[in-house]
Amino acid sequence: MQLPARLGKYELQQFLGGGMSHVYRAFDTIIGRTVAVKILTEEAARDQEARERFLDEARLAAKVTHENVISIYDFGADPQMGLFMVMEFLQGEDLRSAIKAGHTGDLSTKLKIALQTARALEFIHTHRIIHRDIKPENIHVNPNGSVKLMDFGIARSEDFSRTQPGYAFGTPYYMAPEQVRGEKLTTQVDVYAFGILLYELMLGQKPFTGDKVDTIFYSILNVPLNTQPLAEAGIPEPVMALVSQCTAKLPTERPQGFAPVIAEIERLMGQPAAVPAKPAASAKSATAAAAVEEEPAEPKSSRGMLIGIVCAAVLVIGAGAWFLTRGKPAEDTTASKSATTELAKTLTTPTGTMVLVPAGEFQFGQDKQRVSLPAYYVDQTEVTNQAYGQFCQTTGHALPEGFAQARPDLPVVNVTVQDAKDFAKWAGKRLPNAFEWEKAARGTDGRTYPWGEEADVTKANVGTTELQPAQSFSAGASPCGALQMVGNVWEFVDMHRQPPSDTRRFQVMKPPPKADEPWYMIRGESAGEPLAKEVLWDSYAVPERWKDGFIGFRCVKDAK
């Protein structure tokens, strides 16, 4: 817009940036102070969810008044410009810019930034608000070192009726495992994100790397956070321990809220200058070395006597061990190890045969990134009507609509992802994640189709619009022996995805799906689509409540 411009008593003077909302430096002509005005764009205002989220942000942020939380002065609707909110005008830079520019200072200054951030989060938690998007961009640092927590755009109050369990909104690098899995969120997701932010604040880089969301999610769910780079950078061991505690995979293993986090940071700041951990030594060895250095010297005579007693004890124990074991053959440790690590190629279960997917790396996604997985078993076929009918009969679970009782060999369809999860739990299995599904379908060499590189439609049930028995198309088996990973039915994957750009086909649902409810990934195409070259690495998304005559599933099981 042409500046300066007027919005009520606010004179808009400078455009500062934005996306779905535009932010301006403005002047309050009544009070006489500089403010920031955030205006929802005309395009976003046409989206009901965007309007509600904008108002939620204003309401939630206005509920809290704290020295480390940005202040919201006003919000409303203007006849010409639409929805707006008026905020405290902040000078300085966000933490992302400060980290890149090297403006975060020494260890003491970094701990001060972390402490103020933790205090802000503890305060909003007392108001039952979960921020859900803690990252350096949402932490502002003033020139005097004062920190302000910003952007409540996806924050949620614990009692908001619109909060949907399983909705994984957030920035991927900072999302907690339970946020990735789509579980009901608690304030512990903010503790996890704070731990990632603390790592980045100390080291200047993220603990997990990768450009693909699926790769990031795999690391969050399965890869322990590596603190060795912190040690090599000379970060004190207690700080590394706090990072590890905050980023524990299980919410119950993290500090319970921010009170203990604040107490630990205050303790660290109250100590004399910390001695950095030596890169070459582990935390345990460094602690042991410190203990040895502080041990008072013993008189040589008593030390010699102690050594003699210990040596004698060792000789007695050694002789006893020889006496007890003499005459026994030596254990073949090599054979024992081989026997415990060798896994059967197939696994017979009451709900069908499973085939082994060996441990190791494979090429994932369009860019064929190297991803390593432990060994697991995958259902050789899609779950059949026979197996699902047994589940329903045993548990009392309702049969799917139009269930083909007379065709037990066909894959079960018209089930939701929750139905699939319930079956998997009953069967002692689980749904695969995106990595497990793709490795089972693709093998390790990054092939285009389960059977190789040739687009052979005779090896998959595609484009026919009719389901075939789950045991069909053995010529199109994947390298591990799984059948119909391509075609017949789409398969649910236990991973969330953003909704597709066109959601009109889902409007038949009652009520129609919203953008902020869980959407799940499906993979592998069905009999209703032609064979696509991207079939093994591409995916589609459906609402959690969706069921379809061309969507089924198969399960996986950890290899013991």
C-alpha cells in the first residue's frame, strides 16, 4: 500500500515484511509511541481457518503479560484493511539472525538468552498455553540483551475446542517425537523444542540435518541426539546434559516443565567460570580425572599395603574361578553370537506371513538419500478380509462398510487409519513409517519399481479399477518378497502429511475436513490409477477420518 497510510489512530510508516500477514512499523497518534501493526492479507482473510488462527494468536498473546513475552496492545477489524493486531515494536534482531552474525556472545550471554526464553515459556504454560513453534526465528533479542518470545500463530490453549489431537503443526527441525507421530500434545513439546534451540544456540547449527521432511522426522523419531559436537566445541558437560534431558524421546524422561530447566540454568550461571569438557574425553572420564586430581596424596607405606591386599584378593578370586571351571570346554562365543543375530527370512503369524527386511542402508526418496534402518518384518501381502474379519470377530470391532465376506482373499478396504492401527495393535504389529514402507517396496538400490526399472504393467494391478487377491502378481514382488507394494490398494503409512492443494474430493465427509485436523500419508497407488514413475517415492494425503474402497494397509513388526 501507499505509505504513510492510516488505520484508525495508527499511522503506518514502514513495511517490515510478512507472508499471510503484513507487518508495518507504525505510530500510535494518541499515546505517542511506535508500535508494530500486523494486518491479515486479503487472500488469507478469505480462508476461515486463517482468520480464526489470526484471532487466536491475538487472544492468546493478549492473555499474558511478561517481560520476556511480546506485548499485544490492541486488535480489531478495519472496514478497509480487515483484521489487524497492534504489538510492541521490537528493536534488535531475532535469534536466528543473531546466531548467524555471531552476536550471541560468550557462554554466559548464551545462558542468559536461554534463561529468559525458559522463563517466558514457563509463564505461558501457567496460562495453559502451548506455544508449539519454538525456534530461533520466534525469539527476539534486543540490543540490551532482553529476550522476547514472539509469534503465537499456531499456539494453542489446552482447553481450546478446536485443538485436534494428532495435529502436527510446527517447524520440522524443532518438533518433538510425539508431535511428529500426531499424538495429543502437552507442554512437553515446548521443552523438547527448547532443548533443540539450546543446542543450536550453543553450537550455531542444528543437531539434525536434511532437506526432506521425512528424513528429519526419521531422525527425530529414531536417532539419539549426538552431543559430541558440543563437547568438541568446549561446551561444559552440565549444559550438554541439559540438552540431552530436554530432547529425550519420551516426554516423561524430559524435565517436567520449565521450573527444573530454569533452576539448572540459574545454577550454572551462579557457578564460577565453567571448565569446558575436554573433547578427547567422555563425560565419565572427565569426571573421573577431576576426582583423581582432587584426591589427597596417601602415605607411600599405606598405598603399598593396599596394593598388596588387592593383588592377593585378585589371586584368590582367580584361583577360585579356575577351580570352578576346570575341565569345562571353552564356550564358542562366535557361534553363540551368530546364533543370536541370525534372523529367519520369513515369520509366520496368525494374520499372515511376514518377510524380513534386513538391517542396513537404502536409497530413500526422489533424491535417493542414504538412510539406515534396523531389521524388521513386513506383511508379505496387504491385510486381507479374512485376517480383518478375524480381528472384528474377536474384538467386537465393527466390520467395514460393504465388507466382502465372500472374498476373504481380497485386501480389506473402507477402513480408517485408526481402524488399521487398532488391527495392528491386536495382531502384535504396527503400521510402517514412510522409511520402512519404502525400503520394503524398493530394496536397497533405489530402483524405480519393486521389480526393477522397467515400467511393466503386467507385474502390478494398476489401471484396472478392480481389486485382485492379495497373493496375486508374484512376478512383481519387491526384493524382500513383499507382494503388491504397487497397485491393488493404496496403503496407510503412520506419518502425517500436509493436506493436498485440492481437497474437493473430501468435501463429501460430514463434517468436511479442516486444514488443522490430522492428515495421513498413503503410498503405492491402487488399481484405480495408471502406473506412475514416482510411485515408490511419492505419496498422497487423506484425512484421518477418511475411508475408501481403494485404500487398505499392511503391517510391520520389529525383528527381535
